[in-house]
Amino acid sequence: RTEAAVFRDALTPLARTFPAWLSILTGVEPLGHGARFNLMAPELLRGTETLATILAGYGYQTAYATDETRFANIDRRFGFQRVIAPPMGAADFLLGEMNDLPISNLLSSTRLGAILFPHTHGNRAAAVTYRPDAFDAALRQYVTRELSPGRPLFLAVHFELAHWPYEWKDSAGESEHRSELSSQSPLAAYRRALSRVDRQVQELLLVLREAGRLDRAVVIAFSDHGESFLEDEPSWRDSRRAQAVLQPAAGHGTHVMSRAQHQVLLGMRGFGDRAVQAGPREQEASLCDIKPTVLEWLELAESVTPGETEGRSLFPVLREETKSLPPRSRFLETGFSLPGILSGKPDAGELFKQGARYYRVRADGRLVLREEWVERLLTLKQRAVVRGEWLAADIPEIGSVVVLARRKHGTFRIIECELFDDLDEEGRALVQQVCERFDGDPGFSNDLCGCRFS
């Protein structure tokens, strides 16, 4: 934090891995790129040029690395020449549990284990055998042995350790007693996992420095979503009814009014002649801003066609040419959760049974959301717009109304047709933005949008 520029109000448009990562790579919100849920079939996505594709065209070596692939099928089709990851496919949901055997536990992090147990080697999904060091070693090998000297590098790394169950193979060894882990609250366990991820990031930066890859580098650290444990997130209060409250759901991608789910880390640092002044930035930001910011930072902004991205470059704020950019609206939406995930204590076997209804296995072994379920699941989506301190949300389970909320105050009002006359110009504009943005989106049918603004 002391060496990077940190955007303190950065949001993810959808707090789920696959949609968020496509927004990062394309600069487009989910409504634009088509990944409305995790594991969407590739033919349902809309062709938008990714950051990796653009940089590959300028001679960059492009690579994507992750230690878990269950929820995001990111591969070479998104512009990456090299993918460092466990095998992708439906088997990943089962073999992580099945490989909890003495021999797989012993060998999983070794070179032999990579051959014998490919689905558990360096795989966060197999928590009982996963060692963060195994993934770190794969990254080190790529940087030190596989890169072509003299060619620039675009490396995107997704560390998955800070996900349920928040434990890993050597986590007990980092505490005095196993009972200490089992007695921790989920929030405490999550923070502990984040601390271990910090060490992984540090290890990667050291490897890149040793390889001379940080001399003129641009490094962006971000989270693709947050996590709500409710205990760290207050309820929203109805500004007109003292006892009425609205409580967001736990997890991520489950509620548009959850600040914990949508607030993300976004820190940026340049090295050498690409350095920028460190310190906090109050400028509102989105994960969609990463692509245009990087391209302007690398002096490649002309490679983006006007209107191609919905994000905007934060580079003028980074260079302190201006303290803030013109106000804008940021749109949010929820994903889809199996009942077993919402329980707070997911069981892999039970989730696999529940998911059989919603997902199918393709001929290549990949698990994808069934096409016939997409439109039905879209009817369950919550949708929202954030502008300044205000948030306007369409929440189907409440009815054909819009929730108008003040983010800083934690208060909200339910807006029905007869209340439009009570709204000021800004309030009306926010409600209308929700209606106009998602008009025509399958499953969006808020009758309130038919009301006339007087």
C-alpha cells in the first residue's frame, strides 16, 4: 500500500469469478460480454477483444495462471498463449475429494504427483492435498525457464486460496493446534487465507524481480470480488420505518446491496519510467477500467476502438494530471448460487448432485451451464446502478419496485409508482437508469419501469 496507488472505491460489476474476469480482460460489463454466470458456454459469449489478445498482437508473451478452474473456463481462446492451471473439467469437482488418500496426499505436490494425480497437483479445489508452494513453484518455473528473453510479458495470475473451505494441506502446520483452526469463525479463517495469499503474491514478485521482469513493469493487484460474512456487514435500514431492515445474503454474487461483495481491492504500481505517485485515490473505479488503463499506461491506447469498452482509463488520475474524472454510473448484477453454497458450509458431493440439474458435461469434459437454464436464471437476477453515494436496485423477490439507497448512510426507500413525484431529479434519473440499462434483458420485467415520470 505504501508503494502503490490504491483506488478506495473500486467495484466489480458481478461478484463471481468468470464474469468478473471477462470484465477485467474486455473492459465490458457482463451484459455486454455475455458471461452472466460462472461456467457459461463459450458460444453464448460475445466476441470482444481481450487485453491479452491485443498485447499478443504487439509481440507480448501472454499467460494466465490459476490454481483452481472449477468455476471459470479461461483458456487460450481469450488470448493466452500459455495457461498454467490444473486440468479443466467436471472431474475436478469429484477427484479433489476422491484423492484424499495416503499416497495422493504424499505425492500430490511432487513432480511424480503432477503425472499421477493431475487433478490434485497444485489444485486449490482439492483442499486436503493443496499446498500453495506447489502453485508458486509452477509460476517460478514458467518465469525462469519458459519465457523468451527480450520479449515483453503479460502475465495474469489468479490466486484462489481465499475461498471456502479456507484451509489447505499445510494450514494446520502454521497454527499450534488443529483445534485452533476448527474453532475459528469463517471470517477469521478467510482473513487467515488472505494472509497466506499475500505471501504467494510476494513470492511471485520476488521471482519476477530476480528475472528482471519488473524493470519497467506495470503491476496491478486486484480482487475479482469480495466476500460477505454478514457479521462484518451491517443491515440496511428503511429511512421511513424504524424497524424495517434489509439484510444482504452471505457469500459473493448473492446480493447487489452488499458492499462487502462488490467492493474490491485495486492497487496499481509502475516501475522505472512507468512509476506513478503512490497513495490513495478517491476516484471511483471499476474492474472494467483495468484494460483501458493498462493500454494507455503502455502507450497503446490507440489500439482500442472508441466505444469498444465500457471502462475508462484511470491513467490521468494515476499520473495526478487530475484528481477526479467526470461522474459516471456503475452497474451491478448478481450471479446464481446452488442451495448448498448458500448454506454457508458447502459439501462438494452435495453440490455435484444439485448441479446436475443446471450443468452439463461437454464432449471435451468441460462443465458448462445448461443453455435452457440461462433465461430462467436471468429472471432471478438482482440488478443495480451505483452513482456517487446513491444506489438504485431491482430485487425481484421484493416485487416490481426499485430500492433507492444511500450507501454512506446505510438507509433505503422502496420506490413504487405513486412515490415518483416525491423523488428529486437525481433519484428519478437513477431509477430510470436501471430501467433503461436492463430493458430487453431476458428476465427483466419490473412493472415499475412502465410508470411515467412527471
